[in-house]
Amino acid sequence: MPDTTATARGATLSAAELTALRKHVVHTEDGRLATAASAKPRTVDDFKTTAEDVRRMIDVDLGAFVDQQAKKTPAGEAPAPVPVLIWAHGGLTDKAAGLQTAERQVGWWKKNGVYPIHLVWESGFKTTLEDVVRGKAGKRGFTDLTDLAVEAAARVLGGRKFWDDMKLDSAGACLPAVDGGAPGGAYVLAAALREYMAANAGAIELHIAGHSAGSIYHSHFVPRLFEGDDKVESVKSVTFLAPAVRVDTFEATLLPLAETGKIENLSIFTMNENQEKRDNTAGVYRKSLLYLVSRAFEGEKDAEILGLEEHLRRSGRTMAYLGDTSERLVLGPAARGRRSSTQATSHGAFDNDEETMMSLARRVVGVPDSDETDHVAVFPRRTREVTEFTPAPRPEPTGARGAAPRKLALCIGIDAYPRDPLSGCVADAEAWADALTDAGFKVESIHNADATRDAILRAMLDKVSSARDGDIVAIQFAGHGTFVPDLDGDETDTFGPKDEALCPVDFRDGQLIVDDDLGAIWDAIPDGVSVTLFFDSCHSGSVNREITPTEFESRKIPAGATPRMTVLSADEEAAFREERAASPADAFRMAAWKRVVEVETDRAAVPRAQRADGREVLISACQPDQVALETNGHGVFTSAALSVFAKTPALTNSEFVAAVFDILDDTYEQRPMLSAAGSLNARRLLSSVRDALPAAASVALETNGNRAPAEMRTAAIVAILRATADLLEAGGE
């Protein structure tokens, strides 16, 4: 009985099939080739590629195919260049599926006189997408979320790390040797191709194709073909299917090569805007996964993605090259002749759509766009090798017309930090819970060991996403604040300046809550929902100047008081980086990260957004350059705030903050701060959006406790880090 190995889709690859694929597959893990590989792999796990394998593939296997094709040339004629197609799959394709795709396509390409090379790269992105969007990573499920809430869940629950990790894998695969180490796998391939073409002029021509995140890989790979003394003269074609690469990366790496003719023809097949918005991802998100990439997992929210028509339309330089009517841009579904047709109606369908793949093949083999019969072998379409997610019902959080507003509250208090415990935070949370219960709120509480980052964020998202028009949501937090490296900056050596963060109980393991996390959740607030935040910690959420770690350590704390602030060690900052973004753990990964940042030119240029239409009100315990204190078993701010709330609950938001300041003014160097957009400062504290304003609403205000207006800013937590993670990529790539 032959040896077989089951792929993730239930299909099998025999040992003989795996051995045959060694002539056509370059497999990398973290961008690197293996140091040893079996010549006859028996399982998918056994399949590896070494640098020697890559050179053998080009010098021996490709060379033999070129000789075979030359023998088919009629006597007296010079052999035409043999097309070599280099394919990169997308981010939702794991190793097994990548090998299965290669096995299915290799024979088809060779029937058409094309030598295929498949770049198979490891990715944990598919599993992460399922876990994040479906809620499998925690006890709260998210099958009833709006698209905004799905984007929030994707942004804050781990997606960016894996999206960034894919970028590092693709950039690393194309790196030369770093600090005496081995070069990346695709770099070795590019060098072998250049050497072969220099020694065998006119024998082959290069064609590049990639689906979804494969466009990111090729944005780093193709420029390597034009390096060195043996650089190639041109690449015949580059074709992207539903590309997930950023527009700025594309314009920094590939577009200049196309504009100067070094890439002779560069084209894009993708869905039109209406079809992108009719697509669905994971049965939960009701748009193409490219929108989720743009809005949830890229470095800044609404990053421009090459495969989204509405983003293409805004990119003047790219559109000037592509044009609206040429073969270079095919917006599907479309039937525009034999070279420019696609019937793909979902992001993940392009590399399995017969019309798309036949159009690609005809371009590669040079079939003209005419009515004449051609001899291109029919694409072997099969059931998708990448499993589509089973759609789940997703009702919107709407209530009956005229239903009474609900009051929902979440109270969080953490004293039991393992190394730097506090003594008044749980008492604060319990006191707020009592006060809010008396005010008619249904309260959920999370204390101490239960208050992990995952639990806090999921509870916040649950409160926000389950609210409906007219509802009132209150969220209270009492615990430590701290500083973390800014992972959004372009200072890749130091990861930029410090940013503020809330400290869950597991924060020393890298599990911190930064403004970008919170801002993503506040972005998901449904229309007509009122959200008020009471934060008693050293985390103002403001873009004003903040207290620095050095200033905090030298700050004189009043006798009998304890600051709700702590400072991370270097190891703890490293843990935060590793948890939140792809970790450049060595010189090779650091070089890959620098390359990624270098070609994402717009990320560094885009300032942190400040929403003028924020729907949340943040009442913070102190100003950005101050320290929140606790004494006598409670937070100083909480004691004053609850005293005011008990006596005069009908104050407006700005009046409430001013009244709290009056209590604190003579005793502590701690002034509460209100951050509210539009007319929210003039609304009554904890009132419904349906309620009329008590007086004419003023313009947006952030008050510093002295009742003097400051610059208009976005509601606190959204502002500081708001440029980090936006992504997931392929609703069934």
C-alpha cells in the first residue's frame, strides 16, 4: 500500500507525489530554508527545501524541461523562451494546502509548456482568523456581532501579530545573509534564476503570479531579480489575484519597475467594489476579507489595499499605470475576452476560478485576445483546497421600536497584581457596581484573577456590541496604568516613544491594553448607544504630554497614598512586543521588520487619527502628566466621583467633572479629565441618546478640571495608540 499523507482538506499526497514536487516547490519557514531535507519525503511534515535543492531545481530540473521543450521546436526554427511561472499562495493557505495546490497545478502548467515554481510558506493566519472572529480563543463567542464589532475583535484579539508575522516571513524570505547567517529562501531562488538566465540567454522568460498575501511576498521577491551584475533585463509579467498588499508597498517596490518597463506587463484581477461588499468572511463578516485587512490588521485603520477598487480609485499613480479599460485591471465578475475574464465572486475563489486561471495561463503562454481556437489545457478546477468557513447566523443587535433603553454596566477592579498589589481597586469596582445598580443598571463585575486582558476586552466588546439604540453603557476600571513601547512608530530600532496602557492582572506577561485596543471597541459602538467610561488609573487616554517613566519614579507621592502606576522592565517590554506584533527576535527577523516598515511609507506619514464623531465619554482620574492615587481603601478619584454621583446624579458630563475637581482641588495634585466629542460634554451623565440635551450643546470639549476648555480631541482611549493593527486577510483565501 503506498505511503500517503492527509492534507488539511482530507485529500492525500503520496510519497511519490511529494518527491515529484521537490522539482517545483520552494518551502520556507519564517523565510528560511531548511539545512537538511529528505530526497524522498513520506509526509507533508517531512517535505523541506534546502539551498542546494533550489539550485538543483533551476540548474537541473528547469534545465531539463527547457531541453525537452526545445526538442518540440520545428527544424530550422530557434526555440522560443520557455515561460517560468513563479506562484505565491495567500495567507490562509497552510503548508499542506500549498503542496496540494502545487500538485494539482504543476501538471496543468507543464501541459501548457510552462515550468511552475510554487513558493510555499508557513502561516498560522488561518487558525488565528478562525479563533479571533469566531471567539474560539475565549469563552465569549462573537457570532452576533456587527461588522464593526468583528473588526474590533479582529484588531484587539491577536490578528495583527499574525498578519505582521506573515509580512516578516515574506520579507525575510527575500533577504540576503544577515550577520553571517543564511540568506532567505526566495533570495536564493532569485540568485539561481539570475545566474541561469545570464548563462542561458533567451532560454526562459519569467512570469510572476500571486493570490492575496502572495502579492506581499512578490513585492519583496521581484526586486531581487534586478540586483547584482547578473540582474535580469525584464520580467515578462506580474499578475496579482485579489492582492492584499498595501498600495504604498506596491508603489515603493513594484510600480517603479512596471513604469520603467522592467516589468513588461503588470496586471490585477480583483472584484469590483459592490462585489467586495457582498462577499463574506468566515460566515461572520459581511464583506471581503480585504476590508478586514484594511480596517483591523494593518498598522493604521483604513490602510489602503491594492485589491480594493475604492482604494485603487484613490491611488492616482497606480491607476495612471493600470488604466480603466486596459488588460491591466480586471474588475470582476467580468467576461472581457479570453485573457481578461473572471467569475470569482469571493476573495478566496480567484485561484480556483476557471475563467481567472485560464486568463492567466493565456497571458503566460502568449495567446492573443482573439476568437481563434487556442490549445491551452483546461484548468483542473476542484473543490477548494482551503476550507470555507461555515456561515453562522448573525442577528444585528436591534431592539423593538419604542422599547425602553437598557442600562448595562461593566465594573473592573484589580488589587491582586502578583508583584505590585493595590488595595482599593476591587473596593472601587464594588462601590461603582452598587451605585450603578441603584441607578438601574444591570452590572457585570470582573475582579482580580479573572481580569485578564482577554476577559476584559471581550467583556467590553460584549457590552458595546450587544447594546441597541437608546441603551446606556457604563464601563469602569480601577487598576494600574503603565507605559509601553509604541509599536506603530517607524523607529524600528527602539520601537518609537512610550505610550500609555491599562494593566490587566496578567500584564507582566505582555498582556496590556493600549488605546488602539480600546479605540477599536469604541468604533464598534452602535448608532444611538451612549457609552461612558470611568477610569481610575494612570491612563488619561489623551494626546497631551504624558508623565514619563523617569518623572514617575522621581515623583513625590503623598504619605499614606499609593500610585496606580507601575513601570515595565526591559524583559516585560519585550514580552509586550512579542504578544502584540511579530517579534524580530534575531538579526534576521529585525532586518525583515526594517524592510517591511521601509516600504510601508504611508504608515509613518499618517498621523494618529482623532475622531470628531466619537460616541464615548471618558472621565479619567487625572491629567496626562499626573499620577492617580489611592488611599484609605479607595481611589482618590473614585471616592470623589461617587460622592458627587450620590448627591447630584443629574449633572451634565462637564458639570460632573468640575464638581469632582472641586472636591480634589485642595487635597491632591490630581485633576480629573473629561474627553468627549461634539455635544457629549453637555449631555447629562449616563443619559440616553434619546434624551434631549439639557442646554444648547457646545462644541467638542476636553476639560482639565479647571473648567477651562482645551483643544478638541477624540474620546481618550481611542487617541493615543490609534495607528496600530488592522488586518485579516482572506475570507477563504
